[in-house]
Amino acid sequence: MNTKKLIDEAVSLPVEARALVVDSLLRSLNQPESEIDKKWAKEAKRRLAELRSGHVAAVPGEEVFGKVWERFDK
């Protein structure tokens, strides 16, 4: 299979499948460092637990990016 055909087929996949393909390709280029990955996984679990427990509230992405644009649009 040539590269163009492969890319065309990948682009036609559902978004979740495309994300998986991209993640797999990036991982093949940049081998993860297990110790760093373990620390990030621990941090992600901690943050998820905070959200689920109600100790912190999620902020909608539109609000976050709105504040960023407001700050740098001056």
C-alpha cells in the first residue's frame, strides 16, 4: 500500500479511530519514558478523583480559551 492511499484511508476513519492511529504513530516516533509516564498517570488519576469528589469544578474549554484570548488580545 502506498503512503497516499494509507493516508486517504486513515482520514476516512471515525475520529476516535484516527486519534488512535495518530497516538500510535507518535508513540512509535517518541518512545515514552516509563518513569515520566507513571508520574503523569498518577497525576491524571489524582485530578480525576478531585473532579469526581467535587473538590474541584471543571471549567469549560470555551471559558478557558476566552480568557486566554482576552489576555493576549490586548
